[in-house]
Amino acid sequence: MTIDSQDRIYVTTASGIQVFDAKGGYAGTIKVPRQPANCAFAGPGKRVLYITAREGLYKLNMLSPGARRLGK
């Protein structure tokens, strides 16, 4: 799982990447062809969401960047 700069949580599930807002409300699901195993923000400005699956790697350009690390 990962978190973005708006405190949304991205969780890998059998149905895709489920996204929840900062208060825990369901915001939607990012569908991918294979069941995801993990996800993380990286790339320029941390605006790319990488999603790993057993048989694939996916990347999505995002509007909101990933959260900054603590102390950075």
C-alpha cells in the first residue's frame, strides 16, 4: 500500500488498487489486468504510481504526487 500527498491511501486488493480518502471513505478502484501485489509512487516529482503484479508491472501518471517521506 502507499499514500499520496492528499493523504489518500492506495491498497492492493483482488479487485485492483482501492483508494480511500483521509477519513477512510472509499474513493474508487484503479483496475489493472492482473491482481496487484504492491504499489508505490516514484519517478519525477513522485507523480508515477507503479503497480506490481505476479505477471506484470504497470505505471500510471497521477495528478497528485506521492507523500513526502517524514523528515524530508
